[in-house]
Amino acid sequence: MFAHDGTHRRMLAAVLAFAAPAFLLTACNDDPLFEIPPDSPTGVAVAVQGTSANVTWTPGAGATSQEVRMSPLVVAPVSAGTAMLVEDDRVQTFADNTTSSAVFEGLTEGTSYSTTVTAINGSSRTSSDPIVAVISPPTNAPILTSFALDIDPLGFGLEWVPVTPAAENYRVVLTGDDGEDPISDIFPSAATDAFFDAELYPFVEGVTYTAQVFAVNGTEEIGSNTLQLTADLFPWDDYFPTSLHVTGAGKPFYYNTTPNLGFERYTGIPYTDLACQGCHAVDSGFEGPATGKTCDRCHATTDPQIGDDDVDATLDGACGVCHGRQKLEAANYTDVHRTAGADCMFCHTMGDVHGDGTIYRTMIEDGAIDAKCETCHAWDQHPGGNTHGEAVYCTACHAASIVTCNNCHFDSEVNDHVKIFKGPPAMDWLFLLNRTVEGEEYVTVGNYQSVIWQDTSTLVAFGPYTPHTIMPAADARSCGDCHETMGGGVEAITEYNLNGTIQVVSYDAELNLIHPFGVVPFPEDYLTSYLFDWVTLTQLDPPVWEAVPTGTDTIQILPEFVRPLDTGQMGILGMVAPGN
């Protein structure tokens, strides 16, 4: 009786549900009477790009598979030879309940599609509400806003305003006036800029290129306005007169009374009368390779050509002739980059050496120097975890030391054209101060130059500095090397906490240099807490020095670029003046 009576069958199932639930669930799992309808998918969205659509959704609970269907609301005939085909529904199925997106390509322009996502459990199906999307070509052309030469790396850069609705992709075409085939490439739908590397594309020096951007959808495309640019594949010969190697602008920027109250206010000698600019002047009277502000300062010719590679860009070659401080670093410390065989141009760019067309006031001005650690080492990819985030620059922990000259004798520079300081230089230390770059401030390494004039006038000029003494990661500073609060015995901080001062430079009876080792914070009260002793030159050849009873007239910083550590930062290091 029960075998053919549906009512009694359901009654029996109810009884069994109480008597043997485990058996019921196992034996009747495939019976449609016991299937539980899945929840409906939610949050369905359709993003159209050209003739493609990306469907996204949140899967419905209880489903074992899913179906995504795009149905044309207006049947669109598609030509296929002489026949006319009717467009079918586009369907994708997924044998899971985790997939949450599907891409449909090759949709028909001008057609509206109704999109539904269906959750399936056996024969039970629950569908989302339909979403209607129209596949339509762009109604406006892209607008080409920029076509310019980029110098690092060298190539042509373009920027444009994209079309709406979005295109499938963009085709960028550069047509030269030399009659050769145009240079072109395809860029993705989301692109608003493109770059053509001069090493990868066959640009020709002196050829004028016309640029145009096409928004592409299927076989249809619409073109932008055009812009023109003449290929200058070696712009640095034009830029070189603006470079800091030629202008030497950083020296007068620090030295002149205006605008930065430099050492000129003590010497009364205009920078134009100083011999220090003579390193780049033909009539300087100096012996050595300097032949003026010309290419042969580094190259073997006054007219190097594209592709010439005749410069030994190392501290043992052309670079070391002028960059003496860096040469002293290399003589006393290793550097992971030098050890790996990198020369100076591994980090520095053509723009660093030859300029980029901008006249910079100083090398620490934004844009003057391209070389930076984060070109290769991302802030957020520190192998040990970056405890400081972007508040402390890499060199503060990874530079072994700075090298610092003391008591540069300015009288010898002026009168004898001789650059001399009281050696040996100070090593095994570095200063920490704040630097501002492109509006962002971080703690980094600092260094200084100290000068004395006529035995009485003295100045110490501080600035940010990049040591070329980078240690392997395993040898980088530990917390206690900077933080007195973390078990460190930081010599300069201990002295500051005891006396409220730091004796940065002093000399013993034999005029041997004495200075603190390790990290030396540059404190907020540096004008009163930093102490320097001074010596002067009484005989040039051979050099004879003697101590002079003078203090430091001023410690110069440029607030636009540099700021001392504030009270909060000093406190983090465990640096507190007596009585505070």
C-alpha cells in the first residue's frame, strides 16, 4: 500500500526521520523530495569593456554547482557567409560553490544582455535577479594629452584620457616622417599611458614622429588627436650645461650670505673670487685632468658619440678624480654594491651625471639625484620586516659609517689654491637627522663640513648624506645601536644625558682627533649642545697645525631640506637632557 501512495510515503519518511536520522540522510540523499533549494546568488554585477563582460557575484549557500547565463534581449543576426545565424545564450557552468566571477568575450556590439547567476543543488535551481548590460562601442575618441621624451630609461612616453564606455584595448601608433613602417603596440583597457623604450623599438635620431592613440573594440576603432615629437636619442648633450657638474650650484648655495647665511658672511669674499670653483675652470691653474666644463672631464674626447662607452665610472676611474670623500670611504670600508661589481652608474643615472634640463640649486633638492635605494629595494619588502616603516631611511641602519673631514683651512683655499684639512678623517660614526624629500620626511644619515678662516671664524654645515659603505643585511644595525632605551650603550646619547652636550670634535695634546663612535643624533638644541674644537694651519708645506681657542660661530643647516630630531624622536632614542 505504501509503495504506491505518495501521502503514506511522506508519513513513513517522517517516522524514519525520528527513528534513524543517519540512515535517512544517507539513503535518501539523492531523492528529489529531500533536496534543499540553495540560496540565491547575490551582488551580481556586470562590467563591460568593449565586447567583453566580467560578471561577478556572491555564491548562494547550499549550492553544489553554478551557472552564469547571458541572454540577448534583442536577437542580433550575425553574418556567416550567405546565412544568417541567431545569437544563442552565452552560458558558463562551474562544478563548485566557490567561483565568483566569469568573463564573456566576443559579445555583439549594440546588443543588450540579461545576465543571471543560478545556484544549483541537484535538480533545485535558484536564480538571481537579472542584470541588463549593453555592449556598445565608445562614443568618444581618446584624447592624447602628452607625448614627450623620457630620459631614464630613454624612450617616448604618452598619456591620454580614456574613452567611455571602456575600450577592449588601445593601439598606439608612432609614425615617422622617414617613410619607414610605423612603430605601434597594444595596451590594455585600463591603460592611460604608454612607454616605448628606445632600446626596444627602432627609433631613428632626428626623425619626427606623429603619435595617435586608437580605442579598439572588436574590429572597430576610433582615433585620438595627434601630437608630434622629434627623436633626440642623446638629450644629455643639451642638458649638460644645466647639470650640477657644470654649474657647481650647490657650493655657492651653501656658501653665499644670501639666501642661506653661509660662510661668506664671515669671509666677505664673493664666491666668484674663490679658487674652489676652479676645479671646473680652464684657467684654474690646477694640475690634473680638469680641462674645463667640457665632456673630456670624464670622456676621452670633447665630442663623445651615441654608443660610446669609454668612461671608467668607478672610484678608481673618472668618478674618483673628484669624489674624494667617496674614495676615502672605499679605501676604508666595503660596500655590498661594489663587492658585487657595481660601478657608479649602476645606481646613478645619465640625468644624475649630465643633468635633466633643470637647473638645481643643490644636489639635495628634489629631482637633482635619481639614485635611491627604493629603485631596487621596496620599503615593504624588507627581509627582516621593516620595523620603522617609511619613517627611517635605509642608510640609517645599513650604512657602516660616514667619512668626515675636519678643520678645512679656508685661508689655504683662498691664498694658495690648496684644499687641506686636519687629518685623518673621522670614521666609524654617523649622524641621524630628518630629511624632507618631495614633501615627505624621514630620518636619515647626515654629515658635515667644517671650515676655519683667519684662525677665528668657524662654521659647520650639516646636510643629508648617502654613504657608500652599505653593509650586508646580516651586519646591519641592531636596535641597541641607536636606542639607549633598548639596551644600547650609545656613546653620544650617554654623554648628552649626562652633560646636556656632545663633544663632536676635540683634540688631545698631540692634536690627535677625538670624536664619539657609533650613532650621533642631531638634537633639537644642536646650536648649544654640539661642541667642536678647532685647529689652524701655521705652515703649509709640510703642514703644521696648532690648536686655537675659538668656539663655533654657527652650525648651518638648510631648513627646507633638513630638520634636527625633535624632542619626541630624541625620547624614542632615550636621549633626554639633564633636568628634563
